[in-house]
Amino acid sequence: MSDDKAGVRLDKWLWAARFYKTRAQAVEAINGGHVHLNGVRVKPARSVQCGDELIVRKSGMEFVLTVLALSEQRGPAPVAQQLYQESEESRARRESLAEERRLAAAAGVLPARRPDKRGRRQIIRFTGRGA
């Protein structure tokens, strides 16, 4: 961790903080509008400073973070978690959403068996995911 005044590239920081497995995935998310810095959509090369607020949308979840420290190196998860602090509202919202998903999955009825060849073809035709 460093307290560099110049800042760190946003894509590098997201990778170092372990929000994305690769910098390429971080760049793709930033360019796709899934990451906002201080409420503004930014580019991957934008510098992140300590105290900045980040909103990261990933896998249907939204993280509202405050940057506490800067790092250009990816380290162990406990070190990466010290780079930011998630707001209490964000954490509560994520946990309630996860609970809702868990309950919805538990309430869902599973099919008695896997679809056969004919059934798979019907599903593909219905969903439009065929070749």
C-alpha cells in the first residue's frame, strides 16, 4: 500500500482490491459503465485518490465504497480489503438481496428430470439461443 498523492489508475486499483480477476475485466467493466467515481462515469486511466467514492456494479450487486488506501500491486485478500471501506447501507442492501435470491432459489421447483434431446431443442427454440 502506498499513500502516493499522484493516485493510481482506476483499473489497477480495482484489480489490486480484488473486485476483478484481471485488469482487462476491470477495463471492460469501467468502459461498460459499471463503475462510477464520485458519481461520474470515468475511463480506466482515471486516477483514484484516498477518500474518493466508488460505485461498482458487479453480478447484480452494487458496492458503494470509500477508497482508504492506494495500491498498484495485487496482494492477499485481507490486504486488499484494507484498501476500501464499504458503506453500511450498501452492505445491508447486498445482504438483503442475497437473502432474497437464496429464498427464491429455495422456493423454486426443480424439474423431476433433465430434459431429453427433444426437450432441449424445444428450450433452445423457445429461448432463441440456438445457432
